[in-house]
Amino acid sequence: MPTMEEYLTRPLGDRVARLRSTPDEMARLLDGKDDRALSRRPDARSDGREALQAFQRRRHEVIGLLDALDPGQWQRSGIHLARGRMELGEWVASLAGHDDNHLGQLRRALDARP
């Protein structure tokens, strides 16, 4: 899985495409899975349901924000609670890496033996 730093080396369009592709990838992983499969905890981090909930909480807000911006606004920056000042492109890179993390958690939970 690429890290935020690795995503920063990729074009902004690739980072945004990653964010847009995550819901479909999650849907494919979840297809035909029941709550029992999602509640497996393969490690001390989180089960599949927690990974899915964390993703869903922010997905609509993030995509809505990205859709509302015009290209001239991509150099804007803001304050991230944990990372401090970040440009919007850096934030998108961090979200892309975060999506990969949640997808990995979901895969591990679904692959875990009952």
C-alpha cells in the first residue's frame, strides 16, 4: 500500500481517482459477505465493520468538498488537527493512503479464519 509520501509523488488526478475508486473497491470486497465475516478481528486494530464505518463517516464530506473546488483552489491550505498546516493536495494524499489502510483492514478481517 502506498504511503502519503508515495502518493505525494503522484499527480493530483491520480490521488483524487484513488479516493473516487475506494467505494467501488469496498463494495466488491463486501459483496456476499455477512455481518459475521465483517466482525472478525484478525489483529488488535479493528474489525471490518469499524474500518467500513470510519470510511463511510468521511466519504460524503470529502467527495463533496473535492467536487466543489475549482482547480485554482488546490493550492489552498488548512490546519489538520494531527499534522498541522497542509496544502489541499497533501491532504488528498493522506486520505488516499488512509483509504488504502481501511481497505487493508477490511481485507484482513474478511480473510481471517472464524
